[in-house]
Amino acid sequence: MAIAVPDGGDDATLFPDMCVNAKANPRPASSLQLDATLPLAVENGVRQASSARRLPVVVHFEDDLEARRVIAQCGLDTRPTFEDSQKNPSDAEIVVVCSDERLLAENYAALRAPHIRVIALANQAFQDPRFDEAIYEYLPPATPPHLMARMLNNALDHIHLLSMRREGNEQLAGATYEIHELNEIGAALSAEHDTDKLLEMILRKCREITKADSGSLYVVEEESRTEAGAADEAPDGLEPPKCLRFKVAQNDSVNVAFQEITLPINEESIAGYAAMRGEVVMIEDSYRLPAEVPYSVNRKLDEESGYRTKSLLAVPMRDQKGQIVGVLELINAKREFAATLTSNVQVMQQVVPFTMRHREMVSSLASQAAVAFENSQLYASIRGLFEGFVRASVSAIEARDPTTSGHSFRVANLTVALAETIDRDSGVFAAVRFTRDEMREIRYASLLHDFGKVGVRENVLVKAKKLYPGQLEIIRQRFDLVRRTLQAESAQRRIDFVLQNGTEKYLAKRIAFDRELEENLVQLDEYFRVIVQADEPTILPEDRSRRLDEIASHQYPGLDGTVKPLLTDDEMRLLAIPAGSLDNAERLQIESHVVHTYNFLKQIPWTKEIRHIPQIARGHHEKLNGTGYPKKLSAPDIPLQTRMMTLSDIFDALSAADRPYKKAVTTERALEILGFMVKDGEVDGQLFEMFREAKVFEKSLVEAKVY
């Protein structure tokens, strides 16, 4: 912008909009105008319309007659004074012409503003050295008007250039802020795998960068045939029909009851239009839509909530393949993000249209959000697949031993419930807090803790008594054979006696024959009862052990004529088991399931968040006093997660439905037994107290949360 020079010097063509001749076109001090063509400023990463800037002006102090004279010689209006400019402060570019050092001293602070330059009329520098920083240039009072005009133009140029540089720096800082914010948001979106939380975050971040008061997010999904009005399945080779599901709603001004609904993908709604056309929709006032647009705004929602939807921005979310996976809808961009819109007056004062910059930023963020959403769905699918595999695997393993069916699921329920109780504790375990990943680790380790039973022979795994099921039947058949043999031998002796002594003498001795046979059969039945009793998985009394030795010493003639013992060595070994149903070799096989579990689980490429599953599961039969198995670890080497699982495992084994080798005990008795184990130093006493006091044991059938 230039000042016209009366003598027609070459500076008259500079900034023609300032070519003002006081005589031909005097401009009063009040003739300041708004410049609507100035660039946009950037605030907090969002570009806003800059404050209106007034036209530049050359002024003097009221008492400075010399400066007034010089300004008049340049053909400029002399009525504007510096005092006038301070009555209504603005960012207008001002050049102050001053010849009085006293006036500079009195107004020094105001003259230091960035939009003000001072030209001093003096033949030498003023005495106060401070003025050297405030004064743009010294000029002699007798400076020719055309040179004075050039200097005034230079001063204005200097103000303008510095202003443009500041504005450029602000825009650069704003762009840097925007890039930083988008990168931060992108990183946050990539790190969040929970789909619901991710969608909430996407909408919240979009609202933050646009200062939107409200917003909603829709996701594209296949229509369900169970929904009213849903289409039939698509024919082969065609994509199934899709719809928009209203997943997230946010509003800072009013509380609106949220309910998931579905919308058809068509042009009747704004979200449907954006999803169908793949186009961004920007609306300045949703109540004043152009007649030619096919969509409309449902005012009923506004009427019910007392809200006013004005400016609106709808952006489709595209994944890496260009497919639309959702729609972001932002409502009511505000001047101040913290403001609330609870009245029409506030709406008129605060709501502004969404800008092209908003559109660019939200479109960029929508692309990142679509990829993050797709990744979260893939992550959820993988987790669902793995969850299904784990549950199916556990069910398959437990199917080998129907008597323990459901045990692993109950142990997982109890262990997770105990972990959740610890997480809320403010006492002994106040310093212990489990993350979601650690909770997931605990649950999977509990579900899979008995997976190694797949490596145990089934006849050992399901062995309910000391003898295997087929062995007792063989013994029964053997005793039947012996019974028949005794009866046959008795009959043969009777025949021989009759042949040798006649019928009359036989009749006299028949009772003796009958008694002898009866005694032998009774003894045989007694032997079998002893065997049946000894087969039970209880503690073997000493007298019963002697009876077994006695039975094993008896022999019978086999069909091949050879003499055989009533009990084989293998049968005798099993029946002589002091307690339980397993001998040492079989017990080692059962105990080996822990090692099999570990060897199986460590082959799975767990993610780093849940990589401790094999170690947690391996120790569930360890005891704090070092008497457990397989490694006989003691307390310092057994992690807290394993101790929790051990407690849950023992409780369920004691209190679950009757198993063939033992009767289920009551809850009170199971807790009493666990109390004895605490006294013996086998299980964690603090965990047991929490298990009992919080009644965790009641949650064995409550499905554990899937973290």
C-alpha cells in the first residue's frame, strides 16, 4: 500500500489502494474499512478466519504541529491522531510521525506495538537511547515531500512484511501442529485393538481437531436376515446387501439416549448418501438445505432433545482397498471447543461452518481410522479364532475323561475371579494390579493347564479303581471257573464214593459232601469280596493286605491242566496299592501331564503380551514348601498367577461332582482342607484368605470375562 506523492514521483504507483490526496479525496480518521481478502490465521492446528485488518494510516500527536505540517505536505489527511487510534485499539498498520521527544517518552509503551512504526523529525538522534529501538528512521524536518512519502511507504512495507512473516510462521506452526496431532492420533489408533474403544477414539479425535460439539460414527456391515425388513441372502457371486450401523454418538451439550440402529445405504440420509456416493458432505445450515439435494435432516431428534443441528460434515471412511467401511458425521463446529450449545443464542454465537481445512484433516484422519478399524476387526477375528480353538481343544481333552468335564473352565472362572478380586484390593495386594493382557494370560493358562493330559494313556487317565475295568471282569470269570471246578470235583468225588460204597452209604455221607462244597464256595465268595473291597481307591488296611497274600497263595487247575494262582502278580501288585487307584508308574504318567502341557504350550508362538502362559500353567501342581511336582519348586520360584490357579484347581478337584475315585465334599469341607494345606505350607495363605473372604468359590460357574 503506497502513499500518493503530490509531485507525481515514482512512488505514486506503489500500493494504489492508498493513493489518497487530501484535497481531492480526503479520508477522515473514521473511514477505516474491513479487508475481507486477508489470509487465514491458524489457531491450535485449525485454520480460522483471521481477525479483520484495518487499512494503514499515518498519524501524529495532537500537540505535534510540526509533524502535522509534514503529513499535510505529503497530501495526506491530517485529522487522524495517535490519540484517536488508541481509543479503539486494532491491528491496523500505523506510522507515527513525531518531532517531539517528550511525546515519545510519554507514549513509549504504546509505540512499541508490532504494527506501529515511528518516523522521528529531527536533525540528530534524540537523547534517550531507548528511542533507538522504537524509532524506524530519523528524517530532517525539511525532508522533501516525495522523499518523506517514500519513507512512509517503506515503514508500512516493513510493518506488512513482518506481519506476513509472523502470519507465515503461525501457519507453519499450525501445519506442524496438525501433522504432529495426526501422527499422534494415528499412533494411538494403531495401538488400540478394542474395536468399541477405537470407534470412540476416532470420533473424539475428529471432534477435537474440528471443535465439533457433536458427532456420530456409522460402520458398514452386512444386513442380517433376522432384522425386520432385511433382504434375503445374495445369490452366489454377488455381495450380500449392506447397511450402516449407528455405533457411536457423542454430544458435549445435551444427553441423548443412544441406541444402536441400522440405516439403509441410500441417498435419503446424509450418512447413507456419503456411504453410497463416497463423497464428503459439507452443510453450513442443515435446516436450509438446497432444494436439489436428495437427502434430508431428521429434525425430530433435535425437537426431542432440544438441540439445534446447524453446520455438518460427513466423511466416508475408506480402507486400504478403497472400500467404504464407515461414515464419520460431525455436527456444529464451534469457535471455542469448551462452549456448550444449550440455547439458540449460543448456537448463533458459537457455531461456524466447517472449513475446507476441516474437510482435509478429517478426510486424512478418516483414512487412518478406516485402516485402524479394519486392523482391529482382523485382530478381533484372530482373537475370536484363537478363543474358539482353545475352548474346542479343552473340550476335546476333557472328553477323554468325562468325569472331569468342565474342570478347566471352572478353574479358569475361579482364577480370573480371584485375580479381579486382587485387582480391587487395597490391603495386602494393594500394589498388585493386573493389566488386560495379564488377565488374558491368566485365563488362557487356566483353561490350558491340563492340556498335557493328551499325552497320558487313556486307560491310566480314566482309571477309577486300582484294577483296570477289564481286569476285575477277568478275575470274576476266573472265580466262576474255580466255582465250576469245585462243583465238578465235588460231583466227581460223590460218584466215585457211590461206585465204591454204594448208594446207602453215600446218602449217609451226603451232608458231609454238601458241607465241604458249601465251605469251599463260601470261601471263594469271601475271597472275591476281599478283592472287590481292595479294588476301591481307598487306604488299604493291613489285615486286608494279608488276606490278599492268602488269596494269591491259592491255586486252581487251569483248563490246560496246569496249576495257576487265583491272582496274578500284576493283579496282586495293583490291588496292593496302599492308597488311591494308581501305582507309582501310573502316578508318574499322570504327573507327566504337567510336562506335556508345558512342552505343548511352549511351541505356540505367543505374542509378547501373553508369553508367560507356558510357565504359569506348568506350575499348578507345585507346592510352596517344595513338595509338589514336576520341579519341586518352592515359594520364591512360583509366580502369583500360578499360586492362584493352584488354589482354584485344588478347590474344584475337592468340591466338583463325584468322581469315580472319590466323593465330592461340601464347600465348607473343601475350604477346611485348603486351610490344612495352608498350615502345611503347601498353598498361599493370603490368597486363601481372599478366596474365602470374598467368596470367590461361588463363581466357579460364572463365565469369566474374555479380556
